[in-house]
Amino acid sequence: MPACSHRHLPQSGLSLSPKSLRKMFVFGAFSYLVAACATPAISLAADKNFRWSSGGDATTQDPHGQDESFTKSVNNLVYERLIQPGKDMSPTPWLATSWKNTSPTKWLVNLRKGVRFHDGTAFTAEDVVFSFERAAKSKQFKSYAIPVGVAKKIDDYTVEFTTAVPIPTTLINLGEVPIMSRKWAEKNNSTTPQDFTTKEVTFASRNAMGTGPYKLVSYEPGIKTTHKKNPDWWGIKDGRYESNIETLEYRPIASAATRMAALKSGELEFVQDPAPQEVPLLKSDPKLKVWEGEETRFIAVALDQARDELLFSDVKGKNPFKDKRVRQALYQAIDIIAIQKQVMRGLSIPTAIAQPDPKGEGIPAALEKRLPLDIAAAKKLLADAGYANGFGFTLHCPNDRYVNDEKICVALAAMWAKIGLNVSVDAMPKAQYFQRTPKREFSACLQGWGDKNRDGMYTLKPVLHSFSATGYGESNYGNFKNLELDQLIEKAEVEMDPKTRQQLINQAVELVQKEVLVIPLHRQVIPWVSSSSVTLIHSSDNKISPIWVKMK
């Protein structure tokens, strides 16, 4: 890129207003697409620079700060975990080389030797113990860290985890916590995870230092994030670095048209979220490659079922969403096929199950049956609930996180208008959206949830159980509490017999459907698009792994 288009900001203590960020983004995007300087661009063959984009940005560099998929995909460039997905998404030894269940409540984990952090210090058991203790304090990661129990250093390369009772998902949880350097965190006053919901800015939220294949060079929120290859990464000797790229430049570009213009002009090598309506034309362009597959993520509508008076509504003194009949009316007024065909352009799979991967999670196919579209029935349900004349409320949505997220919300508002509901759509960037959703500030909101673990508990516990300080219900944005559901989830969490455990999970899923606790919409089919000179691995978790990207 021309030198004059680079705008460097401090990496810590950054405080920018949304207005300032918008102005800086506009400038950055403009200079990115227009050759405003005379300095010639360095050739791709010389620097092997992989330039990529999507509509939003990573919200933090703190690996325990935000449990949001795109942010984690960027954090994963720097921070590694004990166990990580391989090319086929199967659990693969990473910073851990092996593990053993030594008793029903104890796991012994052997760590990889010879691994060093980016500052040259050795990776040891102390860093693992510290990272799990730190993650247990996080609002976002404690649902993974707390269930593995107490971490204890046995020697420099052995850690023992002890739980109070046998937990069937301990091994999965061990692979969900990024590992930080204890010394680096202590040196930089970052032993406590960033509280993203309070807009807190910390050293760790603007800087990064891990053991991973890439080092963070610069983080300019809303403008550009740059990483460079870590030449000392242990995975190079191990044969895991299959890429020929040396540097990564990520630029968030809000406009889909602008992103695609940059790709077609050669200013980018990869766009993670092309507009669905463009995909058929992109497939016919010989200079481009389209990579697509089903994502393990569901999209749903969460409804506030806790407050006695609904926020952002013209209904005073009560909360219509506490009534199952109202929730069901909203569900049955949704034309999910119209959303699939007209909004998603075919890139969605309608679902009745609020789980990312029902088939892989062992949930019976018989439960994949949506309530039918029935406007007359929906109107009757509203009338029976005392809202024959409808009511008004606001649907809050991100506009840069999910495929056509804002357009989905606009379509829903139009569909609900047919049963007498006056729905306003308030869409905002995910950086703002995800600061507010954990605090349950919305009456109704669009929610996406994905995981790669093929285990129903990784949705039931954080999303569908009622909230508790021990890690349950952290992402229950409707803040509902169903005692029967909570009991099923809690029993399944500690049930060691696989058959009985699956029965409990299935019963919980069926109860969520019966009570319409959330309104499921679809699972996304994710298209990626790259230059024809790029080869990569398309992952069902929608996270690109640059160590497997090759450029001609």
C-alpha cells in the first residue's frame, strides 16, 4: 500500500469517539481504493502479503475478552490453545501433546516442550494455570474455564485439572481457553480480563503477545490490523505451517460493494463475507474463487422474558413476551422461505432447532420441524393474549456480523406488520451491539450462536439456561428462566453415560421448542471469495486459518 495511506494510532490507551472512528474509516477506505500517492506498491510476489477484509472488525485483542467468532479468529493468530481443530475440524493436540483421564475427576495434561512466546520466554505449566485462572474471571470465557476445575502445576510441562464431580465435556473445555504469558500479563497490568461490556480499554485489549504463528504488528481499530509471520513458531519445525505468506493485513470495510471492488482490483486477496446476491456472478469470474459450505451456527430472535415492562415498546406496565402465545404469534408470522430465497439468496438452511449442528450433536431429525407460517393463527394468538390491536417494539440487530443481518431484521419487521405489530429496527456495528447484548439491554434482538464441538451443551448451557454467576446463561439474551429446562441442562452436564446424556439434551431441545423460548430462523451457508491465485481451507466455523493459505 502507498505509505501515505497508513495511519498509525497508539496501541494502548486509545479513546476514539464513534464519529471520529467513522471519519477515519472513510478516509482509510478511500485511500485504500484510490492510488492517492506516487509511491509504487510492493509486488505481491516479493512480500507475500495476504490482504483480507470483511464488514466488521475484531473487537479486542484480549484473548479472554470477547467470545465472538470473528474476534476469536483474529486472536487465534497470536494466541494458541491446548487443543485446536485440525483441517477437518477434529480436535488436534496443539500446546498439549497428550492427556489422560487419571480418575473420574482428574485430567493430566502433558505440554509441548520447546515452545516460546513472541518475547522469547519459554511456555510452561505456569502459563497454563494462569490462563485458566484468568479465563475463569472473564464474563465471556468462564463457562469454559470453570468446568475444568482447579488447575495445578505438576512440573514445568505437566498440568493436572481436578473437578468437583465428573464432567463429560472436560476435554472439550480444555481446548477452548487461549493461553497467555503470566509474566507478560503481570508486567503489563493485564492479569484480569478486559470487561468488554463497559468499554474498558486495557493494555491487553490493544496489544497481544502469545505463542502463535503470527505476531501482532499494529492494531488500528476500524482501520487496519497487521500481523507478521513468527519465524520461531514451533509449528514450522513440526510441519504445520503450510503457507507461503509472510504478512497479513486485515481491513474492515463496511460496504460490501467496496470490499468486492477492492478484491476485483487486486487490492485484496480475500473477502470473508461477499454479498449473497453477488455469489452467482462471482462464480463465473475466472479471476476469482468462491468457497462455500454450511456454517455450524444458527440465527434466531431472542425476546426479553424477564422484565415486568418491556423496553422500547408502547406497551406500559407489562411485558407481552412473557406470554408464550405472543412469542408463538411472532414465530408463525415469519415466512422463513421468503427470507431464505429473497434475503439470503439461497444461502441459508431454515431450522426449527436452536443448535448450531443438530445432526452432528445427535439431535433427532424429527425435531427439525418448524411451526407453520399462518397469519390467521398468529393474529388469533395475539388476540387471545390481549393484543388484538397489536403493539409496538424495537428489534435491535448488528449490521456487520451475520450474513445480511440488518436485512433479515427489516424483513422480520415487515412480516410482523401483517399481524398488527409496529416494529422498529435499530441496527448498529457489532462493536456496539456486543457491548449491550450481555447486559440484556434489548426487548428483542437478533442472535447468532456457533460452535465446532458437536455437543448440544455448548449452546444449552450458555444460551438457553437461566443466568447464574457460575457461567450458566451468559448469552441468554432473553434472560428467561425455565426451571424444568435448567434442571435438564444441569443433569446433562454431569451425566457420564452417553446415551442418558443425549436423551437429556434432546429433552432440553424439545422443551425450548415447545415453550418458544427463542425463535429459530436458519443456519448460514457461508460463501468466501478469494483471488484465483489463492488456495485455502474453508472451515465450518467460518474462521480462516492463514497457516493453510497459499498464494501464487
